[in-house]
Amino acid sequence: MNMSRDYDIETFGDWNPELSFELNEAVSLFYKEVIRIQDRAHLPKPPIEVIGIVCGVLTLNDEIEVIIRFPNKLEQLCKTEFCGDFILVEKTCLDG
């Protein structure tokens, strides 16, 4: 019996490096207001309960993530999660 620490790992889909935040991009989001896509019916003036503020950036396993502060919790998001589930409040109000 051969006990080794080599493993075959199979991945699904293609990893797209463009779906990762660049540091400058993540930092440029500081203090921006965001809401979840499912709350977009509240625009252009969403209630405070659904607004999150980008308040931090961290690096975890070589991936840059943003921290969003909501009135009752914090969320840590990679770019894929951020772009798929959230919208910037100012952008939607300007596009009107």
C-alpha cells in the first residue's frame, strides 16, 4: 500500500482572473453605498435597513475581498459575489 500526499484535483468551469478585485479597484469602493439586487425596488432612495457601506478590504488566500457593513451585520465578498448580488446606489440613481 502506497501512502502518498499527492492528490488529483478536478476543477469545474474556467477560472477567470478578471473576476478578482485589483487592490486599487477594491479601495476605490470605500464608503460607497450598495444594496442587494433583490432590494432594487427601493431605489432611488432605499431605506437605511437595506443599505450597506463598503468599509474595508482584505486579502484571503491571494484573493482580495471587500467588507460591507450593513446596519446589523458585516459581509465579506469576493468580486464574483459583489458583482452578482449587489449594485452601487449612486450609479443607479444617476442612471435614473
